[in-house]
Amino acid sequence: MNATEKVQLRELIERIRQQGRSVLLIEHDVKLVMGLCDHVTVLDQGKLIASGSPAQVQRDPAVIAAYLGGAHQPGP
């Protein structure tokens, strides 16, 4: 999507939310997701690595390791 389409998508989703409806958004644009969603679920290689508020997910060591690189080792 180009910048104009992203703005239009954001506005559409916000209008839908104002109607009391939920939206499932599958998107790789982190800025869009973090600025729009109340709850974020992150997958890495098809496996769930984090789920929570945008702030919680951004601080999650597994997310940081998967998307920014690092030495995170998954727990048991």
C-alpha cells in the first residue's frame, strides 16, 4: 500500500471500531499496527511468540530478537 492507501485504511478501520465492531488486521506495517490496534499477536515462522497490548509486545524479548536480531533463546 502507498501512504494514501494506508491513511484511508486507518480511517476505515477507525470508523468500523466506532460502531463497536472488532477488526482482525493482518499487517506487516509495524507503525500502522502499533498505532491502531488495542491487542497485537506476533508470529515468527508461523509460531506465536507474543500477544498483548502494543506496548507489551514492543518490549517482549522474543519479538525484539525475531525482528531486530538478538540472542533470545525461547523458554521451556
